[in-house]
Amino acid sequence: MDIRSAGVVGLGTMGAGIAEVLARAGLTVTAVEADPDALARGMSMIDSSLGKAASRGRLTEQQHREIASRVQPAAAMASMADADLVVEVVPEQLPIKRKVVAELDRVLRPEAIIATNTSSLSVTAIAADSACPGRVVGMHFFNPAPVMRLVEVVTTVLTEPESARTVTALAERIGKTPVQVTDRAGFVANALLLPYLNHAVRLLETGYAACDDIDLAVTAGIGLPMGPLALLDLIGLDTSLAILEALEREFGGTRYTPAPMLRRLADAGQTGRKSGRGFYDYRQEETGQTSGKESAELPAPPGTVTLIDPSIGRPASPNSDRAEDLASLLAAAGVSVSWNPVHPTDLALVVIGPEGGVLGPARAAGRTADAVGMHLPHKSLAELVPSALTSAAALGRARALVARLGLTAVRSADRPGLLVGALLFPHLRDAVAMAADGYAAPRDVDTAMTLGCGYPRGPMRLLADVGPELAVDVLSAMHAGYGDPAFAPPPLLREYALGGLPGALSGAG
Ligand code: CAA
């Protein structure tokens, strides 16, 4: 079926983005929103997004006007009677979605398609009460809809193959990459993304690390386009909570149990960018102020540093290499390095691996107060790990040292995985478990996360890059430390550690 005219029901952030994408592809779009204020806000979102594209030279002013004129605002569903396809983007509550589908059944022609952009509810449950359940298909876009290329096309046992083909062809026509998925909570991308975002909130609420440090660890340490807390603010904390609740209902387990802080913020109406406030405060953006923390004044960097290698006296280990590398980096920056803990210096650094463990080696060296753990998970990022006995002055000197080395510093609790590993490895574990369950092929997992969430490399490629052996080690340490089975390395990951990832996934094929 050739789709010429479309409808969008619900003009929040996602609805407005979807209407824009459809209109940009030449379709006429009726945008229905019962609340007049929300309708006006949605239409102005579309206009300002098109205006931004025009100001960046991506559209001419004339194209901007033409696209905007193809979107017709309306208050009543009846205005969409002639639409070939309608996308519903109303709030994530089954009774509301079902009511919309029932109304669409009344106004649409029998051959018109009803697409739901649900991010977490069962498409089968949304379709089941419809007069024509075969024409109800999931068409799941990603935020910001004009930018993210993935569309998950969700079919159910009730879906007519022709409806799925039409939605798939439309997704291609509007410049997206459709990926066919079955009706399972969170489909592919959200089922992987949300537990990782939830874990980041847990790290924040337990004081494991600060908000900016959590986000920096991910952008600077892993190379993802946004940190998890900034991304939660973009998606919306209420939406994220609803997705987690659906995942928890379907799969159970601690990874999906919403962090209390997420629920509290959502309850308080601090739902992220759309309300002006979430983990960050966006209300100052209009006045040109930043919402980040003030950069603290740093003391003078230490001129002499003692390196404590916890693996000294044991057979050669990755840690010895880490210590040697750090020694070279410090020497190149003009810092004098000592390996003798008795020799007085300005700072002692315990060169730790991602499994952590600062206090033991610091005590053994007699340097408890002035020892800070350091781990470099990436060439531009240093994790600074104070022990319970590290002085504030020593931590300040370590920060100054990192700045002198030209690296970004994040502070982490001294727990298995430190900060980057605690966020990354369980996320990679979930991706491997999804492949092991046969729910999505490893390649599709990577496609979903690169096109849906802007990852430069998908989780499987990330795993190949960091090494599955390291992933098994860190996850085993997290499992032993917390006793949570959600951190236990799955058998397929252990197989990858023994035999390597299949060539195509490791980038070798
Ligand atoms: N609307 C339209 N266009 C937008 C936009 C928006 N809200 N935000 C950014 N853009 C455009 C910009 O205009 C720019 O376009 P050009 O290259 O044509 O000039 C481009 O996107 C890049 O934007 P910026 O340079 O301003 O910013 P950036 O490089 O930092 O990228 C980002 C911004 C695209 C949002 C990037 O940070 C990113 O990919 N983040 C990850 C987002 C993500 O994970 N989304 C999925 C969330 S999960 C979901 O949505 C599913 C669900 O059900 C919850």
C-alpha cells in the first residue's frame, strides 16, 4: 500500500518529531492533540526544529515553509478520516492506547494502518481489542526522531503480513532503517538501554559517583554520544520509569527494578528536559548559563609521586604494564617518579585495575592518608579512587596531576568495576544474554544500538574491543562483591572469552 497521507495522535516531543519526519518525506500529516496548549507547543516544536535545520543550511527557507505547511493541526480524530496510516504517540498507558485504537477503528477506512509508537507496552495487548487487529503494527521511533535512524517494526501473532510490509516500506521511505522485532517488552534497544540507565541512577543515589562524573565516564571513557543521566533527561524520567516497570513485569530481576531516585524525581514532576529539570537543570539554558558544576580551584600539581603497584612481587600481570605505562606518562609530563613508598613524595598513587582495591596496598606501603587509586580505562580518562582513609588534600593533588597530564578525571567508589566498568560490563553482559536467549542476533543488537542510540560501535563490537576475558573478570568480581546474579557472566560470554567472538562481530570478518 502506498502511504500518501498520515496522521499522528499525540503531539509531545516524540509525536512532534514523528510528524516532522513524515512531513519531510513529502507526506501530508494531520497532527491531532486534544489539549490546545499541547497542540500549540507541538506545532511550535516542529517549526523550531525545521528552523534550526534551515539555519544550519540543511533546508532552504522555502523547504522549511513547505514542510511546515504539510502538517495540519487538529483537535479531533475525525480529521484523520482519509489518512492511509496513523501513528499513535499518546502516553504509555494501555487503557489510553486502547481507547485511541478504538476511536481510530471508528474513523479510519478499513484498509488504513494503525501504527503504535509504544516503547514498552505489548503491541498484542494494544491490538487485541481492535476491530481489525491485523492492521495494528508497532512502529517504534527513537528520540530525537528526526535524527535517530532506527525504527523497530513490531509484529504480533495478529499482524497481517501486508501491514508489516507497508510499515517497513514507509520506514525506508522516510530515511530510517527498519528492524523487524517481535513483541517482547522493550523490544531490542530499550530492553538493553533501560537497565543500564537504571544502574547509573543507582550509582548516583548510593553516592558511588557524582552526576557529571557518571556521564563523563560514559562519554569520555566509552565514547557514547551522551551520558546515561543526560540521556534519561532526554527520554523523560516518566517514560523511562514506565519502560522499566514493563520490563520488570515481563522479566523480573534487579536490573529492571526502578531505582527509587528515578521514581521520586518522576513523581515530583522533574521529568527531564521536557519539564526543564531532571538530573540536570535546563531552565538556565535560555539565559546562557550552564547547568554543570562550577570547576573547583585545583592545588598545585605534585612534583614527586610514588607509584604503588599492588602486583609487585607477583608474576608479571596487566597491572605491572599499567604501572610502567603510568610511570612513562608521568615522566613525560616532568613529574619525578619513585617506586619506594618509604621515600617521601607529594602523592602516592596505587595503580589499580578495574577490579579496584586501594586501601590494602596503601596500608601495606604505610601511605593510607596520601594514597589515591588511579586507573586509566581510556587514553583520555583517569578514574581517581580514594580509599576510606584518603585525605581530601591528596585527592585534590591527584586531580591537579590528572589535569597536568591533560586527562579528564572522574571520581569513583573503590568497588569492582570502578565507574566505567561498573556501567559498561553489565551492559555488555545484557547484550550477550539477549543474543544467547535467541531473541536478537548479535549483529541486530549492534544495529539497534548504533542506529537507535547513536553508539559509534554496538555492544558486541565494544566487547570485542575491550576483550571478553576482561568482561568476564570484572563481572565475576562484581558478582562476587554484590552477590547479584544479574552480574554473573553468562555461559556465552565465557565461551567468547575462551574462543573469541565470531569474526564478523570482532571486526575481523
Ligand atoms: N530535533 C531535531 N534535530 C536535532 C535534535 C532534535 N531534538 N537534536 C539534535 N538534532 C540534530 C542537530 O540539528 C544536528 O543536525 P545537523 O548535523 O544536520 O546539523 C544533529 O542532530 C547533531 O546535533 P548537535 O550537533 O546539536 O548535538 P550532538 O552532536 O551532541 O548530537 C544527539 C545530539 C543526536 C542527541 C546525540 O547526542 C545522540 O545521538 N544521543 C543519543 C540519543 C539516544 O540515545 N536516543 C535514543 C533514546 S531511547 C528512545 O528514544 C526510545 C524510547 O522508547 C525511550
